[in-house]
Amino acid sequence: MGLVSDRVILVTGASRGIGRGIAIALAAPGTTIFVTGRTTKTGTAPLPGTIGETAAEIDKRGGKGIAVACDHRDDAQVQSLFERIDKEAGHLDLLVNNVTLIPDELVMPGPFYEKPLAMQALLDVGLRSHYVASWHAARRMVPRRHGTVINVASQAGLVALPGESVYCMTKAAMIHMTRCLAVEWAPHQIRVNAVAPTFTRTDSTRRWLDDPVFLDSLLARIPLGRVGEPRNVADPIVFLASQAAAMITGATLAIDGGWTAV
């Protein structure tokens, strides 16, 4: 889209799927894009499905991709990540909080009372990691009175999905965190927005979308009659990161084919 250039960007959880699509869509001449994940490159060439491969694709598009292995549940690793950004780039213009975790036992449909009390991993990755990364980003953006944060939430934070209460809860909290930080940081000229995609075709969702019964029931809820692709999420994020969205903050953009409009 060519709307973002000459920026220092961090995209978390960018080894594959939506995160990878976001990082590549943001790549432009002059951009330096740090991408995180728990899989990096080995040997002489980046392996498919790793942040090394994502960084290589950024390079092909004229940006500079930097792959940093980081488990966002580990505060020390996150601290080290931001220190590396300071050292290699000197500042941060844009943070895209995308890293997530979808444990089968918490997300797969089933009664709430039959699920194990194993919430902590989803809370740590799906919510706390975004809070911690935003905290680090703000400490760098506030003194410069410049910066943008975009949170990748989900339509699950806007509607009730039976059997997926914990996942919905984390996404709803992320959306409200977006509003709170947008208001608090507006005097420092830092914009904070979120996107809320519906089901999007990725390696993580293939197990559901390849089930014709599940897919038919899903499409019946989406007025446009189709599920999303990573690019459908990435392109709106490029817009929200650009000067074209200079007056947009505290917003959550539903990328859901009309699901939440019904």
C-alpha cells in the first residue's frame, strides 16, 4: 500500500499466519521491522514458518527485517528485546501486538464447567504479553511524543461465543485496554487502536476450517459468506499505522465480514 515508510516497527508473533502477513505488508524501503516468535532460523537459510523467513521476506520488499527469538511470557526476554531495539534502531515508531496462544482445552467448544482451570497460559500470552510490550513501548514513545500501538484482538472480544469464554474474555480485555491507553496517551500524541478479525485462514485455524460442518455453520454467521485471509487483516493495519489514520485512536475495527453488524 506504500503508506508506511522510514519507520522502526515491532510485530510480535510474526513467524506465520496473521503476524507474518502484517510484518510483510508493513515492509517498505526505509522500514526496520523487528519480528518475534519462538522459532528462528537455523543453518544457512531461514526455515519455512519461522521469524527468520519473515525477516527475509521483509528484506525482499526493501525493508530491513530483524528476527528476534522471544517468549513473551518471559519478562527478561521482553526486556532484552526492547534493549536490542534501542541499540540497533534507537527508537520505536510502531508496535503491533499480535502474539497469541490458542490452547485446545480452553478454546475448543465445550461447556465452561467441563474445562480445566488452566487459564494462566492464555492470560499470559493473550493479554499480559500485550500489556507488557505496550508498557515498554510507551517508555520509549512518550519522551518523543510520537508513536502508534495496534492490538490484534478478535471478534471474540465483541460477541459471545459459547464454549470459548476464556478466549473471548482475553480479547474483550484487550479491546478495553486499547480504549484506556488511547485516552491516557493521547496527550503524548500516541495513537492506540485495535483490529478484531473473524476466523482467518492460518495454520492455527485449519483444523476447524477444514471441517465442512463447522465451516458451513460459521459461514452462516458471516454476511459476506467467507472467512478472512491474513492480508484482510494486514492491509487495515497498514492503514491504521499510516498518517491517513492520524485522527483515529481508541477505535476497534471489526474485520469480520459483517458478523457483528447483524
